[in-house]
Amino acid sequence: MLLVAGLLILATTLLGAFTVKQQSLNAHQAMQTQAAALARSLAVASAQLIESSKRAELDALVLSYAGFEGVRALQVISPEGLLLVQMVKPMHQAAFANPVLKQAALGASAARPQEAVPAQVLPSLKAAADGSHLEVWHPVVGERLLGWVKLDFDLSSLQQLQRDIWRDTVLVALLLVGLCAVLLHAMLNRPMRALEQARQFANELADARGVTHPVDEGPIEFVELGRALNEASVLLLQQMIVLQDAMNRQQAHEAQMEEQNDQLSAIFALSPDGLLTFDPLGRVQFANRAFLTLTDLQPGDVLGQNDTVLESLLLARAVDGEEFAGLQACFAAPDTEVGEAQTLTLRGEKPRVLTLSGQHSYSASVSRVLYVCDVTQQHELDRMKSEFLSLAAHELRTPMTSIFGFIELMLDREMSEPKRQAMLSRIHRQSKLMISILNELLDLARIEARGASDFKFETLDLSDIVSETLADFKTPEGRERPRFELRQPGQAPMMVCIDRQKMQQILLNTMSNAYKYSPGGGPVEVRLVQGKRMADGDNLEGRRHFGVEVRDHGIGLSAEHLARMGERFFRADTSGHIPGTGLGVSIVKELLDLMGGHMQIESELGQGTCITLWIKC
């Protein structure tokens, strides 16, 4: 019934729409013809009156046209756009207003521009923007252009016609729906009762008890339906027993599979190693989060791609693709468990080194598995280890060579006592240098192994620590003592949480460097500072820091050397005239970091260096 009602409503709606369109089109064309004829008639009739300046006759002529049905407003306008005569019919009223006359061409001086007349001297007709009326322009022509007639023709009757058609359409639709409903109800009453009984019996089949119902006499179709339902009831009971057992086994299997899937999902999601699987067609079907993070790829870039596309994506991000033999090289022959690992270095702020190895799978849905491991830290540690051993061996070999050479000379040759004493002094100095290098290496090793575990933190006045350290500092021969700006009377103490011994070691190393790298002399200035600073790109704003500033006027540092300050065994002086191991600044930096501070270095080549040791409060 709903379907038939819907079809009837659709049919009547289409019919109504077609009727409205046709009737509206015909009525609109008739109104256009009527409006154009009225405008043309008024233009012809008013031409002689405008030429002869007969105002009263022109007013009467315009007013006479107000009686025509549909005329909303009439205007007679001069060629310059000045209003000569105007008639306006009030909206929703049958009466007409008295014409409003604007004298222009007739000689009055009070005329004002009223309308923008058309550019071409041709009749024109168009609908208003709101669709409520037609605007008709017709030129008034004699021997020359005498003016324009503008007619506003009301279209409200057209809208009323559309409403009447739609009203009749709705009434017809309702009548047809009601009539069809009555007829369908009368025809389907008995079949629907039989179907309702069958529906109730079908609902009882859900109990799967094998119950049967007697079949009543009636149409052959419904009798056969009742017998089929009885047979279905018995068969359903048998099937339900089998299905219940199968469902119990399936649920147990699904629970086990779900548990395994959860475990695998957790492993894949939390694994730091990348994992990629290929389907039997050689396309990527799974990539875990670690793989996407390590390669900086998106799931849409990887999933569904073959070996060639995936390899091009990786090589596009590689620093040097020559070291990578390709994805196929990661997979060995099918009878080999794991292929040869390939190394690939990817670009980035910090280049990332990855190893890729593959394995063939005998699963029906997975053909191959690709493993990706991040070995950046291992490579960096290997590089640092090799570099450190090389530098340490180089630094130790220099004094060892001198010691060995002088001892060999003393053993093989006879020499005077003064010369022998000079050699022993040099051996002693080189031995002290080796001991210094070994002690600093041991300090670095101890710092790396223990961290701050053996620090004894105390809350001390930074000014007192600096004063004690300067008092114990042994100035190089011929150099003046450091210039230290004492705390002003009444100035609040600078209380910091530090290890006294480590802080003294930091200050001694820093001042020792200041004197060593200002061999030409000049004062070394030490002063206490405080403020809010930036360190290593970290914003420490809002955290007050106290610091010790050590300034020298020595050789200074270039921008290249300044960037390498803190590297082990790095020395700004490569001439060998300034003694040192290149480990002092590294030790200072490590100790400051462990105490929560940082080191700030400002320097200019040839102008000296200023090192500020910042300690947080």
C-alpha cells in the first residue's frame, strides 16, 4: 500500500509539475505580449502629446492605461532620463493613485533625473530581480526620440495560477491514494491473515524445538507454505544441534586467535625494529609503526607497492645509494632462511643508519618478510670508539716516543752529567704529561661510568668557592694573579647546589686554559654573573642561573674552532708550543652537565676568549 501510494503521489507530482510549467509558460508569454502591446500603444499615443507639450492630455492618457489588468506602474521619461509622468497602482489595492507628475521636457525647472534610460533605442522587456513583475521599455519616437515609456506589469496572477494548479494536484493525489488504499485493503485482507499466521509460526521456529502446527484449508499456496514450515521446523532443530556444537568450537578457536593477534599486535606496535610483509603478488600488505618512523614514510606511500617502488622511495631518502645493493639482495634463495643484510643511510637532521634483511615465507598469504633495524647508535659508537682510540694513541705516543728515545740515548751513549740531567728532566716532563693524559682519561671514564653517583652536593655560596679556588691556584711564572671582582657589600649571596671538589676542578681547569692560551700575557679576569640564559638551544627563560665568567686576552678561537669546543683531544693550538691534552674542556663540560649547569663560550680570533660557567640555583 505504501509503494502504491508513493507511486501515485510521484505520478501526480510529475503531472502537476508538468502542468505548472506549461500553464506558467503560456501565461507568462501572454503577459509579455500584453505588456509589450500596452507599452507600444502608450508610446504611439503619447508621441504627439509630448511634441505639442500637452501636459493635461498626457496625464489623462497615462491614467487611462491604469485600468488595464496587470498594470502596476507607468512612467513617461524624457530622453535625458527626466520623469515626465508617473502612475503607480498601490499594492494589494484595486484603486489607483493619482498620477505623480514630474515636469521636465514640458518646461518646469524642478525636474530631477529619475531613471537610467536604455542605451539603444529599441523596445526591451525583462523580469524584475525578485520575479514579481515585468519591466517593459518602449521608445517614444516622432521625427526624433521624444522619450521613453516604462511599464511595470504585475506577475502576481501567474503565481496565483501556479498555486491553484498545485492545490488541485494535491487534492487529486489524496483522492487517488485513499481510493487505492480502500481497494488494496479489500483485496489483500484474506491473504494477509494467512501470511500473519505463517509469520507467527516462523517466529516460533527460532526456538528450534521441532514443533509443528496443523495446516488449515485454504489457497494451495498457503497450504504448501504451512507444510514447508513444519518440515523446516524439524530440520532446523537438527541443524541447530550441529551448529551449536560447531559454534562452540569456533568461539574457542576465535578466542585463541584473538589472544594471539593481540600479542602479535602489541609486539609489532612496540617493537623498535621495522617489519614489512609482502603478499603472494609481491606487494606490501603490512608495515608496522617502527618501519614508518625509521624510514619517514606514510602508510599510503608503502602499502600496495612492489619492490621497485619501495626501493625508489628508500633511495630517494638515502644519503648515498651506492652502498645499497637493492631490496632483492636482502632476500636470499628460497631455501635459505635469511638473506644478506644491507646497510642504508637516510638523510635527516641526524643521518639514520638502517640495516635491511629479508626472509622468504611459506605462508599462503605472506610471501616474504623484510626486517629493518636502526643501527645508528651502534655506528656512531663504533666511530667514536675508533676516533677516541686513534686520538688517545696519538696523544700517548708523542710523549712515549720522547721518553723511549731519550732512554735509548742514555743507554747507548756516554754523556756528561749536565746533559744527562737535562734528558732526565725532559723524560720527567713527558712522563708527567702521560700521567696527566691518563688521569684525565680516567676522569672521563669515571664520569661516564658513575655519572653523578659519587658527587657530594652541598648548598654553597659561589663567591666563597671562587675565592678559595683562586687562593689555591698557582699562577704561571711571570704572570700576574687573576683579577677577581669581589662581591659588593650588602649583595645577596649566590647560593648554588654543587659538589665543592668538582667545582674547584672545573674552575682550575678553566683558569689554567685561560693562562695557557694567552701566552703573550695580558690579565685573566674572573667575575660572578647572574641572569637568565639560553643553553644548547634549550630555553631556560624563567630559571635564574649564577655563573663564573673567566676572560682572557689570548689567541682566541675561530668560528670553526668554537664549534668544536668540548670535543675530546681537540686543541685550538696545533703548533705544539702550548702544552695540553685537549681533554680539559671536555671534563669541564661533562662535570657541569652532571651538576645541572652549562658552559657558554664567546671568542674572537686574536681577541681572547670568555668562558661563562653557569650553575642553576
